[in-house]
Amino acid sequence: MIVFIDFEASSLSKTSYPVEVGWVFEDGQDFSCLIQPAPDWTDWSYEAEAIHGISREELRGQGRPVAVVARMMLDTLSGHDLFASAPSWDGKWLSALLRAGGLPRHALRLRKSDEAFFEAARKILDQRYSDEQVAKLVADTVHESEPAMQAHRALPDARLELDRLRLVQLKSCQIARSTSGDLSSCPFGT
């Protein structure tokens, strides 16, 4: 099943680490939590804190231990297709979390959300449209769904990606209906 993941982090520096994780499955099941910093995680940016609104005090008091979060992610997300809007950043923080939790850093792998959107549109539109046309549909949909103010919290940002997937599917179904009348590959039926 498709799962969208997002992290909030201590900063965007080389030594940054995850402070919050959120994920949402394609069927809507979701989870999020704050992450207590590992002992050697000392990086901190007050600019990042101003964006996501999570303080170090909150992490210490309300965050879950790194090893617990890492194990929960591995147990819950293994075997699923994992996507993130920025897999290079989110993958960095996922890797840091897994390593700090005593797990292999590549135990879970992220792909770019746009790949999930493209694959969903391609499945519905079959070969009636070129890859370029499908990519344009995806790019236009992502652009049109850009919120005026991004939440900059893990779960709402992951939910935005799920909303985009559903929007791409809906638009693809509308195109399929208007061009061929064939809705057999539409997840919404009609």
C-alpha cells in the first residue's frame, strides 16, 4: 500500500535530525509523534523552530525515544511503498533515525511523491496519453494544490500528499470518462 511520510527537523544543516514524523496510508490510517533527540543530536536552529513550532523542551517532555520510533516505523511500514515530497531531505532524517535506533539505515526507502502520482495517473489513463502528458497532469495538479500556507508539521504535510494523490486520480478519471468512457481502472468507480 502507498504511504506518504514527512519529517520536521532540527534544521537544514548537515548535522540536522528529525524532531517529528508523520505518515498516512492510502486508506487514510495515519500516525505522528515527536521524537526525543538522541544523546549526540545537538544541532538546533531557532529559525526551524519558528517554522514548525516545536521546541526542544517539547521534544524532551513529549517526544518518544528514538529507538521506539525507529522500531515502530520498521514494524509498521516495511513492505509498503513509501513516498515523500522531498525524499532527499526526508530520507536523510529517516536514515539518521534508523541508525540512532540501532537499525540499518536503509531498512526503509523513500521515493518521490510525484512518482506515486505519475503511476496512479498512468494506471488510469493506460497508454492513451504520452508520458509527457501524464507528467504535465501531475505537475499541474501539484502546482494547483499548493496551499497558501504550508502547515510545516509532519502529519498535515503527509496528508497533503495523500490529497494530491486522490486529486490526480480524480482528474485522471475525469479525463478517462471524457475521452473513452472507460472507468474500469478508476478507484472511484464512476
